Amino acid sequence: MSTSERILTRLLALVEEAGDPQGGLDNLSEAWEWVEEQVEAQEREIQVLKRHLGQYQVLVESLGEGAMVLDEQGRVSFVNPAGRQILGKGGELRGRVLHDLVHPESVCEDPSKCLLYRAFQAGAEIYSAEERFATVEGEVIPVMFTLTRVVGQALDRGAVLVFRDLSDFREMHGQLLAADRLVAVGTLASGLAHEINNPLAYVQSNVRFAWQAMAEEELTDRRREQVQEALEDTLEGVSRIRRIIDGMRTFTGQGSDGRRVDCEEALQGALAICAGALKKFAELERQGPPLEWALADQQLLTQVFVNLLVNASQSIGESIQGRGRVEVRTVVEEEVQKVEVIDDGVGIEEELCRRIFDPFFTTRETGGGIGLGLYMCRTILRNFGGEVTVESEPGNGARFVVTLPRLSEGSG
């Protein structure tokens, strides 16, 4: 029963009791005082509600994220200033169907496959995902959105959408990737030079030998065989240099959205790039079947493998045991494929294992790294549905395991 209904009921009861005129007047006087008390209490409640409403309004309008209220048909009934800022000021947003607003045909050709459309239609209580939204001006931006279904209370039926523009985050992420690559290139520079100079030296020597032999008036069969062997060695040296350069070109190239990539090619490129650095401290052994295809990015996947191999070589370099061993083991299962990078270096304490994938966390001395390599490995792999884990004990080396979904035949 509402306050006004309680007041009316009380007055009617008092009127019925007014058989004695004086007693009725006294009762009515008391009732009036009671009514005034109730009105004052209601006014205080109203002031409290107004204050809370003002606080909620300030909260919503001060959010850095966009916020929208949608009705049952998915039309925008409210949008906060940040939402208007993100989606553009070039048009009215209220009253428009959200999906048609942020997912025109240029962005979403098939609504049945649209995460935003499916989230609204599914009726899930809370749904979060990354998507692309089109602005009023036609620009397409990456966003993270959370859709919350609301039933009753202020909305009979509808939803609240909160979304964040990820453009700046993506730009910062790209800068971190570039910084991590620069650190890796600096670490590998001397080893790369050595790996290129070695075959280049015997290529030069073999070409000079073949040139001198060809200048002879008559080649004996033995001399011809020697020239042929020299040229075959030359081709092998050129191929070796080419593999290193192709790996570096992939490693330093531009990333892209997820697509079909040959994981074995990415791993081979990383092994070619890191061969020089690994030879300084360890023997390298490769075991297991060739990797298969995945939905990822060739350059970023190569960067993951390079980071893990560099980490292994540095771990062995810090060990007092001298020359060590790095094993790269591959496993291909029905739905996933794994790459294990195992070293016998100094190992990692259990407490540090829990923090080793945090950004800017490093166990190296000052100047030995900026603590982005393993963080970027995990970030890259999770973007493609993969993961990286570590198992280690102090003095017993470390085992890093990369897991990636295996792309089925005909998919992608």
C-alpha cells in the first residue's frame, strides 16, 4: 500500500469514529499532524532520490566508456556523452536500431554471424566480446562491448550496452610489439652476422675456385667434379643465407589480422634467426612432427618463437654449467598443436613463474631486457586462441609450452 493510500484509509477511519463531534475534531487534528509528518518524510525521501539520481547521472555522463540504453527492439533510447563522442557527432543516435547503426552492410554482411546481434537476441544476462563498430562518419573502429539484459525496474524489457574504443590500445600494443622486436634484433645481431658471414665466406671461396677452374684450358674429370661440388656447396650457402633473410623479413614485417598460416614455416624462420645466438651457449635439438596450419599471423608467431628461443639461450648463458642444450619438441594432436622449448639453464623460482608473463617484469640485470618478451608471447597467442605456460625449478632449466588451435582441413 502506498503512502497516499495509507493516509486516505486513516482519514476515512477517523471520520467514521467522529460520533462525538469534539472527539472527531480531536482525531482529525491528530490525523492532520500525522499527514504532515508523512508528507515531510516523503519530501525527505524525494530529496534523497534526487540526490542519488544526480549522482548516477554524473557517473554515467562522466564515464570514459560509451553507455547506451536499448529498448526491447534494440533501439537506442539513451546514450551518454562518451558514446556520442566515440560513435560520432554527425547524426542523432537516439531512436535508431543499434545493429543498423554500428553494423551497416559494409561491416556486417550476415547478421546471423554477428556477435552483437546474437548477444542481443540470445537473451544472455551479460555478454562481453570484442567487435568492430562503424561510426556515424563511416569510420570502423575496434571496440570491447558488454551487453547486459534488463527486465523490470526502470526498463520493462531492454538492455544496457557499455563499450570502449580500443584504437589507442591497439596502437600502443603495436608500439610494444615493435619495441620487443627491436630488443630481440639487438640481442641477435652478432649471432645473425656470424650466421651470414660463415656461409658467405665459403660462397666467396667456392665461386673464386670455380672461376679459376673455368679459366683453365682443359678440365679433367676430377677437376670438373671438384667444381661441381664447390657450386653445390655455394648453392647450399646461398640457401642458408636466404632462409635467415626470409626469417628476418617475416620477423620485422607488418602484422595482420588472423588468417591461415603455416606454423612450421614460422618455427623454421625463428630457428634460422636464432641459430647464431643459440650456438654460442647450447646445442640445439629438434624433435617431433612438422607443425600444421593455424589461424594466426606469420610475423607475430615467428616473434613468439624467437622470444622463447632467445630466452632459452640467455638462461643457459647465465648458467655456470657451461655449454648447455635447447630442445624444441613439437606435438600435433587432433584439435591442438604444441611447441615445447626446453633448456637446461639456471631455471626459475616458483614465485617468479607466477609473475614472469607480467609486462615489464624481468629477472635480467639492468640492460639485459625490458621485460616485454614473455608478456608479448602470451598476449599474441591469446589473441589467436592459444596459450603459453612455463614449468621450471631453480637449477633445472625451464620448459615453455606453446599451445595453438589446429586448423582443420578446408577451414579458414
